[in-house]
Amino acid sequence: MRTLSSLTQKTRFGLGLAILIICLLLNNIINQQNFKDIERSAMSIYEDRLLPSQYIFEIREYIFKGQLLQAAPDSDEKDKKIAAYQAAVMVLVEKYEQTLLTKKEKIDFTSLKSNLHHYFAKHDKASVQQASYENILEDLNSLLYIQSGEGNHLKTSMVSIAHHSILRSYLELCLLMGISAFALAVAGFSNRFLKAEFYQRPSLN
């Protein structure tokens, strides 16, 4: 009976140890996923927010230079420069389109492309082109505002994930301490079981 009781309690300690090890493995898997999420967020901040912000500034610069040239006397050199600015703008627009766009960003980006199309077209009235120019600036400002908001959202998400990872690290430390305690307990019961067997065998006394 004593031997059976020792084995039963030892088995309980073994099950507890197995549960702690499983919890430790699950916690480690979750932490690895958290690190991947942080990596994705960091890449998104650069690729989907910082780079688009740069594209917006460059588009604005080319549009502004082209607008200044409109007042210059007509010449082949003027037309070449304006065409070069427009081509540079369209390259930047294509690059921007390859980034991750939010729902609101898609709307503003579509508006930007439409206004660029009207702005680059030949107009008899300068007022029409001026209106397109002003609309382009509004679209660019709206897109730039989105970059700031989304970048802050990603930063907040990264900080939150990092905090949860720190808490899980403390949990992992506690689990390791628990596993060590259970391992020592199991070892202690094993030693007592062996001693009990030794003293209970008449042939060994």
C-alpha cells in the first residue's frame, strides 16, 4: 500500500511536470510569434509609411517645379522639363501604389491619380489646371496625414507586443522555476521510494 501510494503521488508530480513543460513550450511559441509580429510592424513602418512619405514629398516638389515653369515663356526646353517632371511623378505614383494602402488611403490615392491626369492634360483655361493643382496638394496633404496616423498606430502596436513579450518572459521564468521544483520533488520521491524498497526487502537487511 505504501509503495502504491508513493507511486501515485510520484505520478501526480510527473503529470504536473509535464503540464508545466507544455505551458513553457506554448509560451515560447507565442513569444516567437510576437517577435515575428514586431519584425513585420517594423518593416511596415519603413516600407509602407516612411517610403510613401518620401514619395509624397518628391511628388509635391516635382509638381511645384512644374507649376513654376508654367509662367515661363514657351520653349522646347520648357516642354522637356515639364515632361520630365511629369514622368518622374508617375514613377513615384507607381511606387506608391505598390505599398500597403488603407481603405481611406485608397480613396485619396485614387483622387490623386485622377487630379494628376487632369493636371497633366492640356487645358485652354488656366483656372482648370490651377484647380487640379490645388486638388493635388489637398490629396497629398491627406495622404501625408494618413502616413503619420498609421505610423503611430504601428508604433503603439509594437510597444504593446513588446510589453506582452516581457510579461511572458517573466511567466517563462516562473515556469522554469516550477519545473525545477517539480523535478526536485520527483527526484526526492524516487529516493524515498528506493530507500523504502531497500528496508522492506528481508534479504537486504
